[in-house]
Amino acid sequence: LILMRGDGCSDGQDTDSAADWQERWIRIGASIFCDGAEFDPHIGMSAKASFSPETGLADLLRWLEEADESLHIQMYEMMSPDLTHALLRALARGVEVTIVLEEGIFDDYYAKQDQLGHAQSLSDAGASVLWMIDPTAISSPYAFIHSKTAVRDGSSTWFSSGNWKDSSFPPTGDSGNREWSLFIDSTPLAASVLERMAWDENENHLHIEAHSSIFSPDAGWTLSPDPATTPTATLTPDTTTPFRMRLLTCPDDCVDGLMTEIEAAESMLRISVQYLDLGWYWGFGEENPILAALYAAAVRGVRIELLLNAYYADDDDDIRDAVNLFNTDWNGTQGLDVNARLMATSPTIWKLHNKGMIIDDDTILVGGMNWGSSSMLRNREMGVIAESSELAAIFGASFDEDWRRLDAFTDSDGDLLPDSWEVEYGLNRHSAAVLGTALSEQSLDPDEDGLDNLNEYLLGGDPLDADTDDDCILDGQEANFARSVMRAPSAAMVSGDVDGNGVPDGEQFGCDDEPVDPGPGDGGGTNSNNGGSGNGEDEPGSIINVRDDPLATPGAKFLLGITLIAAISLLGAGLTMIRRPKTKADERLVDDSGYRFDDVDSEMAILKGTRFDEKAADTRELTEGRDDGSHGAIVLDGFGFEELSRDEVQWRLDRGISLEELRDEAEEDEA
């Protein structure tokens, strides 16, 4: 392993201390592109936005079908039957295809076999397939090739967050990941991307190896038939207005490029990413420069909306920590205009796999780099920044749809209350904490019915209505009533006759039918409660009234009967205890441990075999059991040793050594 300090392009600090290495370091063998890769607007450029799972696959298929001369592709995972068959068709019409793939993908056995199989099929058809590996002679300069980038005919470039697999590019109408893609027609940009790709296509590098039989799939693997997904009819550009661009290449310059855009933001940042690492454990010391840039932007008044992947939130503490940092600390405590949400699903979108950003409604970022130190400083990644208000409007509309979407279970603040439920009842979906108090929103009881928000949600109640089903039983009392009639509390919460016996629940419970005010927190509804004093008038603030005739209902009489039977049973048990014969001994002995049996000299309660029985041997001193007439007298555990005391033997046995091991150690045979 050989490390190089600095970025390879500019002069770094030189203090002859460890601090010099905390600025930046890279591994020998990695590329060092110092050209900045910025492109001014020029004639002939255009761009097309694309989104998965909606039209991402169909758009990409059309783009591939229009290849005439060459396709250069860098991909982490490639196992889409649609896209592999599209490349096979390109090869058949004479297009040169070069692909660089990751050899060590993080996936299961079957996915790895698919990767190998698709590569084998393309190699057999004439494609140049290369693998990025971890060589044995020297550590690889990259952890992974994680790019999702392709160049067509040296003039058009495709950038995306999605791998070539069905989850990222599903057939039209199927569900899949949220991915952003961008097609840009620009010869200067394509030339710069190809220059970077050429570095990774060089087989002289130890970390690049050409496809061979060692990368073949197991016997029996076959390529799936072509699903024949219909490509988009025409890739109509979303903009033909020239715009400024910047190519980001990881690990060369993507951190600097990303920070430059964040630092230039004036009003708003909308970020749609799979995750945001708070820690920064490789390459820049301990401080995360991206996080520091975001915080500085928020401090100067830039609004930040951070959308994260909910799919792994329950398994990845970093996702919850990021949400808590933005919502509770930066927003709630410091008052900064920031919010973080977990992206809800939809019938077609089930996971956020994107890595994009929109800056000030006029600039976008599309690429394959995750927002973490390993991705930006260890992986080969590519992305593009495009300064186009037309593109920003299109990507912004997709972001806003994801930002505002609600489902039945996504819980951004981790308080067990889904975002949709919190929005419906006016709670804060971004933070569980009630600022300025030690309370959480789950514990609040706004309608003062004795049931907190969490249990209102779990039981299906209305947190703003003290009597959700208007049966005159407060929501906080529904659970006890449900158990008394052997029904589920959640059913009783929304039913006026939960046991279906024809008698209204309120009547069985024993409340009147006159509406009362259940308290200042009630959200409305006619809650006829067991309320009122003897004259029928409520006490101020009271929610419980006393009936004129408490036994006027069958339910009350039934409960009274059960109470009387229980009282009689309890009385009978007490009398039985009082009449029980006296059983204690008049005299007691005192055991060796100090237990008192009263008089030591008494003949009444001497235990056979103890020191109090002078006529029998103390059984605790016996080393052999009784002769059973068949096996003889059995030697008891812990005895039968000449040199070891029984206490020492027992001490050794307690620590796990067996009798056989102990005999071998003491060199004594079994007695």
C-alpha cells in the first residue's frame, strides 16, 4: 500500500507534521486529472432528463439503439436482460462495445452469477469486457468502480444513479428504484469522459483485467430471453439552450466540485440521496467537508431539503442520525431552515437509490456517487453538474413529488407515528421532540381522553376527539371495556356495539346519553359520558358524572353480581385460614448454618444423619453410596481421591473439569 499526500494537482501544506496528511491522500495508481473539466455553453448541445422507474429503461434503450460506431460503458452492476440484449444488437450491427465492470459487487450469489453471465454473453459476441479487480501485487487504487456512465459515438453521454438491473431500470409499468438519469449531447464533454474512461480501460494497470474463463459463470447459467421492452419513440431534448457544465470524477475532483456548488448556493438546496454519511473516515481527516459546507449554507440562510432512503432506515443508524441532526439540532434547536425526510413509497417506487441535487432552481447534479467518504474518495465515480433552469425545473418537479408523497408506514422522525398520520392530525413529521420540554409527541394527549398519541394511532383512534366512535365511552376507557366483553381494543375504538349483542356499548358501560364537554383538549364530537352530579349538572372541567341510579342498566347489575361473588369467595378463604390447625413445632433445633429449630437437646425433631443424631453417621461425611446388591457401593462425586480433598475436588468440578480429567491430572485410578 502506497499513499500520496494531496490531490496531485495543487501545492499542499508542508508543516512536517501529521496534519499534512489530514488534508487529502490518494492511493498510488489512481488517476489524477487536473483539468477542472468545466465546459462553457456551446452551440449544438442539448439535454434530456429521464427518471426511473417511469421511463428510464425505455429512454436508455432508445439511446442505445441509436449507436452507430461505439459505446463505452462503466457500470457497477450489469444484469438487465433488456439492456444486455440491446448491446448484443449493437454488436451485431457493427458497434464497438467496451465495458468496465466491478468484479467484487456486494450482492448475493445469484446476482454475482448474473453479472458474470451477462459479461460472458457480451464477450462471446465480441465486446471488450474488462474487470476492475483488487490485485495481489499492490492494493487497488480504488475500492470499487461504482460509475453509472456511458458514452455513445464520442458525442453523447449518459449519466445516472442506477445500475443496469431490473430494480433500477424495470420494464415500463413495473415498480423499482427512484433513479435520475441525464443524456447530454456535447462532443467536448464526451471527449473528457472518454479520456477518464481510457485510464480505466488500460490493461497495463494492475487493477484492470480482461475478461477470461476465470470470470465465467457456473455451468448451466443461461441468458434470459429478450423481454422486448418497447423503447421510447423519440428522445426529444428537454432543452437546447446551451448551458455551463462541470464533470465530476471521483476520487479526483468530485469533493471539490460538490463543495463549490454548495458554497455557491444562494437560496435553496434540494438533495435526493440514498444516504448522507455524517462521519468522514477516509481521506480528509475526521471532519466531513460536505456536511460542513451544508451547515455553512444553512447558517447563511439557504433552505435545505434532504430526502433520504427509508428502505434501510431501521437497519442503518446513520440514516436516523442524519434525520435527527437536521430536524432536531439544526432546525429545532438552532432554528435553521432545514428539514430531512425519509422518502415514502408509492405503488411503483419502493426505494430511493438516487444521488442528485438541485441548487437554486437553476443547477442540477446527476451522477452515481453516494454521499460518503468511501464513495467520493475511494471509488471510481462520475457525475455532472449542469447549470440549466429548464433542467432544474424538470428535476425539481420530480423531487417535489417525492418530497410531498405520503404512505401508510414511512416514519421520518422514528417516533412510531407514520408521517401521513402526523400530517393528518397536525403533528410534526420531522421531529418527535416537543421543543422546550422533555416530552415527545407520542406522549401527548391533546383531547384529554386518557390515551396518548401513540396509543391513539395503534388503536385507530382520533387524537383530537375524546370519543372517536361517539358511544359515550372515552377513548382512554375503550380498552378496559373491550377486555371486559372479550373483544379487541382497536375494534371497540371504532364500534358502538363491539360485541354485537344488540346493546349499545355506552349502555353496557353504564353511561348516560347526554353530551358533555370532555375537557379543553377535545376536538369535537358528542361524547355522552358517564358524567354529571346528582342534579344532572357537570362540575367545571369534569369528565365523569355520577348516575342518579347506578344500577339502572343490565351491565351494571351484572358487574355488581360478579363483585359480590368475589367478595363471598374472599371471605370464605379468610375463614379457612383462621380455622386452620396449628402446625408449628413447640421446640426447634439450630442447624449448622444457624437455622433455629429451638432446643438443640430435644429428641423431638432430630434429623437422621445430621450432627444432632448421635446414633447415626453424618451422611455428609460419606464417600460411598449404599450397596445396591448389583453394582456395589458407588463412589460419590468428589470422593475417592487419595491426595485431593473433597473441597478441592468440588472446586475443580465447579470450574468445568470432568472427573476423568481430574483423575488423569492427579494420576489416581477410579476407586
